[in-house]
Amino acid sequence: MCAAVLVAEDDEKQAELVRRYLEREGHSVAVVHDGNAALRALRNEPPDLLILDVMMPGTDGLAVTRTLRYGGGPPELARLPILMLTARSTEDDLLAGLDLGADDYLTKPYSPRELMARVRTLLRRACGIHLPPPGADRQRLRAGDVVVDPLRHEVTVEGRPVDCTPGEFDLLTAMAGEPDRVFTRPQLLDRIHGSSGYISARTVDVHILNLRKKIETDPRHPTRLLTIFGVGYKLASAPPPQGEPDAGPLVRRGA
């Protein structure tokens, strides 16, 4: 699977190393060294994947992600897979990138094999390779008024199109394939990132919060994407009874 990849990394030696590993797998690679240059390159020729360092001069990686996800630009940039590279090691810093819409992250130093594994996973999602559970309608998955089309990589709510990042789409596809099933966070994490032990289970909470902003009428009182306390999450096939609103994610930041 050959793809166009933009690497935004201010450390020139690190950027060159990433370039070599990507080109070894047949990808076409462009490299920039600051956030403003990254935004210009993205607008001129959107790639298939962005590998984005957090700590860059001027416009940093978090600001670039915020602009892509919420800046009102072309839809292909709002859905562009983003893999963040960061020297920051605290969970809150890492989750901040996911909260803005990044799909995955690696903390430095990282192994080249792990980097390329993450790249392959993100590119598979971006190409629409999403397999519903056996027996499910392979054209469209439905949970109430939420409809997921795995083949077209489309989500609608009440007929309204909803843009999702690849990670959000994977999570919603898994849940829409089995409406009303309660998934634990480890189960959902496995659907998003596979069996990697590098990813915090709280990543799922961030994706849930972001999805609620997109598919719920009132994200503070969700009726579609529900928390089952002490267990996990489910995508409801019908709204809960009145007076029983969902109270939010299992673990809130800082808990």
C-alpha cells in the first residue's frame, strides 16, 4: 500500500530517519520543519497521512491539528489521519492531541518498527478497510438514527453527514455493528489500535467525548452513545427512557 505522507518534524535528523523508513516501504514522502510550512503543504497537496511532531517552532503540532479539525477547511483535511510524535510523556499532554482529533501518537524515543506498524494501521483505515462483524449488513450499519457505511467510510445522524477521524470511525463501526452491546474499553481499544500495549485505555474516553460532540443533540446528556458504569460503552438502538440520561465517560480527565 503506497501512500503520500507529509512529515512535519523540526529535528532534521529525526525527519530524515522517518523519511528513509517510509520510502523503504514504497511511500512518497514530503518533509517540512515547522507548523506553518505544514499547513501550506497540506493546503497545496493533501497527503494520505500526516506525521506531526508536537513541539515545533511557531505553530506547534497541537495548533496544526486544531486548524485541520476545526478550521473549516476542505473535508479531506478534516478527516486526514494524523499520527503525532511527541517528547512529552504525561498522559494529559498526550490526550490533548487526541482530544483535538489526532488519531494516534508515539512518544520519543520510539522504535522504527512501531512507527511503521502505526503507519500501516492508519493507512488501512484511511483506505476504508473496515470489516463489520459476521452477519452484519456489509453495506450499512444502523443503530437508531446513526448509520455507518463501512465501504464508503460515511456516517450520518438523522440523515446529516458527520465527519469522523479514522479512529472515531473505527470505534463507531464496531459499536454500530452490534447495537446495544456493551463494549469494555479494552475491547474498543483493540478495535482502534490492535493489541499494542503502548496506548492508554483512556484514549477510548477521548474518542467517545469527541464522537458525542458530533452525533449527540446535547453531548452533556447523550441519548445515543451511552456509558454503562463499571462496564463500558454502548451505541443505543433506541433512546433511553426519559429521566435516565447518560452521565458521561467512565473516567474523566484528572480522575
